Amino acid sequence: MRQRTFRQHDCAVNDRGLAQCEGALRARFSRSAGKAGVAAFVGLICSFWATGVAEAQAQKQTPESLLRYTPVQKSVEYDTPEAADIPKCTVALEQGSYVVSNPANQVLRKFTDANGDGFPDMYRYYHLGLEVYREIDTNGDFKAKKATRPDQYRWMNWGGTRWGLDPNEDGKIDSWKVISAQESARVAVEALINGDLQALSTVMINDADIKTLGLAAAKAKEIQAATADLAKLAQAAVSDSKVLNSRSQWVRFDPPLPGLILAEQLGTSGDLTVYENAMAYVQNGEKLDLISVGEMVQVGDAWKLLQVPAPISSGNNVVQVGGLLMTPGLPGKTPGDAATPEMSAEMQKLLADLQKIDEASPQPDAPAQAFTDYNVARANVSEKLIGLSRNDEERQQWIQQFTDSLSTATQSGLYSEGLPRLIALQDAAKSNQALLGYIYYRRLMAEYAVRLKNDEKVPQAEAAKARELTQKWWFEQLEGYASKWPKSEDAPDAVVQLAISYELMGRIEDAKAWYAQLAKNYPETEGGVKAQGAMRRLTLTGKPLTLAGKTLQGQPLAASQFKGKVLLVVFWASYAQPFTDDLKTISEVYAKHQKAGFEILGVNMDTDLPSLAAYLKQNGITWPSLREAPKSEGQQPGDFNYGIVSVPTMFIVNKEGLVEGGITASNLEYAVDALIQGKKLEATPATEGEAEVAAPKTGAKRDSTADKTKARN
């Protein structure tokens, strides 16, 4: 909403205006506060009407009365002081808003008159100094109709991105103007947990959405039929009370990469962005349960579900090979294509078998053998489908699925027949170099995993030598693959693995060479972009540090502002246990040397921003952190073009603003003390992913940013 400049009114409260104000607000506020709170809040609202005596009215408001007001919507995390601290809070009138602040002068609430009509139309809630939730009256009917509720609800900053509309003002959101895929999935799952069919309907695809997407009549009819009886579908989803019940707690959204369906494929008015087979997790006691969210499509600024979420373990048909929009299996036809032969009964049966296997896929906490058996079963069916394929494109698709399943099963170390089958498949594909490259790379990964497993079985005295030989073999294989198949889709990944592995081993010159090749040959890939940043990072020592952006609170900040102080720059993430382990040391050094001129500037690499506030509070992190927003939802945040490959990654910067080198927590005390005294640090050979390391040190284990999901889980 666009806010206007607030003005002070010259009129005083008259009897009619006061009665109108009081009637509207008593009805609204009585839902969330006691009688004493009603009187105080009515005084607050009516004081907007009498802004000619604003200061006098402001004095009448107390933190006790204002902090009793609570949001209409649930699941809003906002700050409320402890009872003993409430009398220490303050109330001030600032540009048409009553502002309630805690004893540390951090804002807790704002009640705002945005349109200058003498009535508040925004109720604003704050968490860690940032506004996270806002209730809005956009039509001014508090004054005109004595309405009792807002008509819009917005979440922001730590609170997320939702923007809900409630035109009938009954306190229930009727539709979403903006909602992300993660939040849409959460609304759906929590609606099932709470038995709220109305909330579920707000995130399910409807006729208006279908019209907006411009879907063809046949596809529209198919989607409408699949979601027709919402109540029945919802009841079926919660039939297993052990998984979705009133005690279940939302944990997280787990989507695949988003997919793009071209308009020409479905005959829509525009391209569609879709999540296929998205998943979510809920907590039941100490157990994590997997929920299939299914297919989701972006409609404007909102994401909609095409199926009702359901537990994987419920026995329902919830995991599908494909969805209603992104249909897998057969290549799509375009005008002029030759007719594809009809699917045989045997092929139909195999596809049904494959779907049953996927429906019974193991849950995340299942034993490793269960995952191995699952992938072997998929591989066996895919292999049969290869022989029944009706054209080369279909055959290649099933070969790739067969390869993927076989490689995954083999990497577990629990399927000894996997590697021989992959080698045989590789030999059979020699006439097709592109397909051979695909198989060859996955055979490499499988064999590498098998070799590592075998190294664990050798006597301890020979273990180090065995691992060294395996690593040597692995690097040789990756280098050979990158040379033989430089144009393959897996070549950039092979080079990335080489560069990162060498860097984490401390072989910085080798890492630089592969980063340079990655940046040169694959500049447009994600790996190529990261390589450019890594090259910049690995040559930082002795140069000014260029780093500027917005903090977690949305404020601009630059490393140059700390010139004259010793500065630690740390790229960190809450999911990285090594960073959490280092926090005690970092905090102790900060407390000891801050007054002498030592500061810390963080760069946060978390994908899940809303959950970050709790981590900051729990660990007492008070120093500022920058964050570069990810390019799309669910992806890693940007690293300001420094090519970060592991967290934590830390640089130490001297008082002149020049980078002295990399640092770890074990050497932080030494380095800070020396630099504060104006001494220079002696650089030693780099280890653990650092360009150069100031002062002698021991390596510290880090979490690769590429493995962030695994680390968090």
C-alpha cells in the first residue's frame, strides 16, 4: 500500500465521532482482549480522531493496554516482552502511528492511520525489530460501516511473503494476492491438520486460475475433475490419523527444481512454472513424516496445488510419475509429427508397476537397504521398458532412468551386482557417444562410492594409503571425463567437483586451474559463475575487500564502513554445524576485543529465511549480516560473487581495509590481537578452502554449500 504524508487534524473529538469510533473498536478488539483492554484500545483509536491533542492522547496510552492486542490470523511469530518488562516499554506518536517499543528501543507494534481519516487502518507487528505482519483496512469502513475486521493481511520480512484478501471481513482469508510455493504448501498441510476446508480451498487451483492460465478445454476438464470433491479428498488425506492430526507440526517444504512448461506444449496463453512431485515434512513426536504435496503451478504471484496433500505412508496414490500439467513418459506431439504407435498392454502394465513402486517409496528415516531395494526395483522395470520403447527418444529416456536408478542403488554399497550391470550397459551404448557419456559419468560416481566403501574395510594401518589411491583414481577419472565429453551436460559438474575438491584439500593452484577452465568453458552455467567468484576469492589477500548489500533487517551496509577497525567477514549458515561449533570462540573473541576496534560482518547463506530469527536469538548473534536474495525460491542465496563452496568461510581484514587472508576460529584470537596492535600477519599455505591463512592453524571441518540440504536434515 502506498502511504501518504500524515497530517495533524485541527478538530477535537466530538460526541458523535467518539461514539462511532468506540462502537467499531469495541466490536473488533473484544475478540482478542479483555474489557480493560477494550477501553484502552478505544482510547488509542479515538485519539487519531483528535490529533489536535495528539500529545495529550499519547500520554494516556500505556504499553500494558496496547500490547494486549493480538493478530486475527494465527501462526504469526511476533515479539511480546516478558510481563516484568512491559512497564518499561514506551509509547510514542510518530507521523500518524502509535509506536510501542521495548526497553531497548526496538519497535514492537505500530498502529497507523495511513489515509488521514482519523481512524487506524494498519495494525503492525514486529519481530527482532522488523515488521513481520500487518492487518489492513483498505476501504475505510471502520469509519463508514463500523466494521469489526480488516480486509487484507500481509506477512513480510521474517514473516514470509503472503498477502491475503478478506473482502467479507469475517477474519478468514478468502484468496491470496501473493503467496509463495512454500507458504502455499504450508497453508494446505496445516489446513488438513486443523480440519479447515475453507483455508485449504484458498490454495487449491480453481476455475478462475484455470482461466487465467489459459488451459485448453480438455486439460481444464481433467483438472476440474481431479479436484471436484474437495471435502472427500481432504477426508481421505487425513484418514491416517497417525500422520496428519491435531498434534502434527509443519516442518519444511521439500520441492524439486521448478520446471517450465512451454505454452506450445499445452496450448496455454503463456509458459507455466511448475513444481512436480513436491514434498513436505511434518513432525509427529520424535518422528518425521513425509507428505506428498504433488504438483503446484504459479498463477500470477500465487502458487496453487493441483492435488490435496496426503501422507506417503497412508497407502493413498499420492506419488505419481507425473502430474496433470507436466505429463511424463511419452514425448509430446507437435503438428507434423509422425503418429506414435499405441502403447502395448505389456508396457501399460510395466508403467503401472513403476507407479506402485514409487507409491511405496521409503520414507527419509528408512534403513539404507530400503532405499537400495527401491532403486533396484525401479531399475529392473525401467530396463524392461527399454525393450518396449516405440521410438528412439522414448528408448533413451528409459535408458537414462535405468542408469540413474542403478547408479543410486550401487552407490549405497549394498548392491554388488550394480557395478557390473552399469559396465555392461556402458559397453552396449558405445555407438551413441552422447548416451555413452551420460552412462559413463554415473558409472564413475557409482564406482567411486564402491571404492570408498571398500577402503573402510582395509586394516587401519593401510587405510590412509587406500584413501589416497582412491582419491588419485577419482581425480584422474574426472579429468579424463571432462576432456573426452567437454560438451556433455555432466562436464561442468565434473569440473566443479575437481575444483572444489582440490580447494578443500588445500591444493589451491590446482583448484585455480580448474576454476579457470570452468569459468572459460562454461561461463553461463551455475558452476561457471561460481568459478568466476572463486577465482576472485582465491586472490583476495592484500586487496581491498569489496562487499556491500542489505542486512537481514533490510538496511544498506558495506565493509568499507568498518575501515579503521579490524574486521572479520564470515560467510555462514544455520544448517552448518561447523559454524555453530565455531560460534562460542567467535563470540568470546568479539566480546573481548570489540571495544578495542574489532567488528564482525556476516554473510548469511540460509535458504529458509523465516526460521533464521530463532537461530539468531538462540545463539546470541548481534553483529550484522548481509544477505543476497536467491535468484528463485528454494535456491541458495547469492554469495556476492565470491564463489563460496563451504561454510563457514572467513576473511580477516586489517584497519586499512585490506584482506590479510583467510582465518579459522582456532586462529582468530591471535590474528585479531595482532592486527589491533598494527602488526602484519604471516601467511601460511592454504587449507580447507582458503586462499591464504593468516597465522599457523589447524584445519576446521566445513559444510559444503552444495550439501546444504543434507546438512540441515
